[in-house]
Amino acid sequence: MYDVVTLGECMAVLYPMEPVTMDHVSTLTLDIAGAESNTAIGLSQLGHRVRFVSQVGNDSLGQRIRTTLAQEGVDTTYLLTDSDAQTGVFFREWLPDGARRVQYYRRASAASRLSPEHLKSEMFAGARIVHMTGITPALSETCAASVTRAIELAHEAGALVSFDPNYRAPLWSVEAARVVLLPLMAQADILLLGHEDAHAILGTHNEEEVLAPMPGFRARVVVLKQAEKGACAKAGETRVTVPAMPVSEVIDPVGAGDGFNAGFLSGWLRGYALADALRLGAQVGAQIVSQTGDYVHSRDKA
């Protein structure tokens, strides 16, 4: 029995440990990263049983992903291998102003070839939550179909569907994203939106407009993540706002939203009050931005 199943692409990522662009860097750190795998790791570290569903290539980077996830306590039984494609890779630059810029090398990657035929009901059996993001349907038509099928299988298994639109401009236009993502969002039970995603997909980041019930949507809770402004959420008639967790220094903002998702979903699974689940999300997100990398490594928590 698994508390949470996540589905998406996990890639190898290379990045500098200091503010420098790729044309001047001399040393890069190799790690793994992906919105859904980041959330899976965070949930595992919070004590939940988590499974990650995806594909990697039959290569050393795919093996690194498999090994790292297992070390972090994430079940990789259904991390499939596609011997005809390579594991996706991306580079993340650290710009002088502190911002990050990514360069993807994921076209035709193993994960982008995931299709509904790869998904089986046993992958989701017993799960309480199935979590996905809008990144996956941007990868290919078969990936978009896979997310639709995963939602069907999740609901058939009695699980709640958690969905974060996680709009990525390098992958597709706002217009294309809206066509695909809005029907998927409508089927989610838990909606987790960043303020930039809400603006891109819903056309607003006004709190009241984002949290208002949307016609045809089944969400029982909607969360709006607002970075340093905190987060707000609405579930039924309950509407709460919590401040961001203070940090002494923001080292790396990447992965904060995924960490927030892990904390919030953990609180939801534990039956926390809505405000307390948001606070746990803010706490995990703050941990992520206080260090370099997309997630907190277990070795750093020891």
C-alpha cells in the first residue's frame, strides 16, 4: 500500500555551485531532478510510502536516477526502461542576479515516450493520492494521453488526484498549455497552483478569482502558492492564508514549489487542518530554497 504515487519525468541535471553561466563554468554538479520525483522524495522524507512511475533509458544516467530514488526511499518498481531512447538531461545556469535559467535536452527522451499502454491498474492500487503536474503532458501527445489515463486509473482505485499545472514556457505556448491543462485540472481533487501558473493558465493571480469554484471542476481544495507572499487555500467554505516561512538566505529557489507540494500533501494525508497543511508546505519549501539543488538530500539531513 502506498500513500502517494507520482508520475512524470525525472532527468539528470548538471549545474554550477556558484553564480556563473555555462560559457564560463569549469565544474558542474550532477544530480537528478524532476517536479514529480522531487515531490516523491520530499514525501518519502516526511515518512510516507511513495511510488514513482516513469521511464528512463537503458543508460548510466537512468541507472543513477533509479539508484538515487531508491536511496531516498522512493519505490521504483514501475520506473520502466526504454532501451530505444535516452534518459533526459538538462542544464541549469546560475545567473549573476540569482535567477536560474534552464536548457533542456529531453526531446524524444525515454520518459517522453510514455504511453497509456504502459500504465496498469496495479501501479495505483491502494494509493491515497496520485500526484502529477502539467509538465508531463507538455512532453508529447502520448504523455498527455498517459496523464489522462493515470487520472482515470487513480479514480478507479479510489485515490485523490493532485495536480500542479507547473507551466513551463520552454516546453509550449500558453495557448497550447491551456487547451491541454484545463481539462486535466478539471478532473483533479487537489489543485496546487503557483501564482505564475495561475496567471498563465487561468489568466489571473488574484486570490479570490483563483480560489473561487470553477464550473465543471471537481477540486475539493485549491491552493495558491505565492512564493515570499506565502500561500492561501480554500476547501469548501474554509478559506485560509499563511505567511511564507522566513529563511536567512535564499540560496536556490528551484524546487521550492515541489517541496511545498510534498509538505502540503503530507499534512493532508495526516488529516491536518488546512492552515497546518499549508504551514508544513511552507516549511518544506523554505528548506529547499536554503540549499542548492532541487530537493534536500537524505545525507544532508543526517
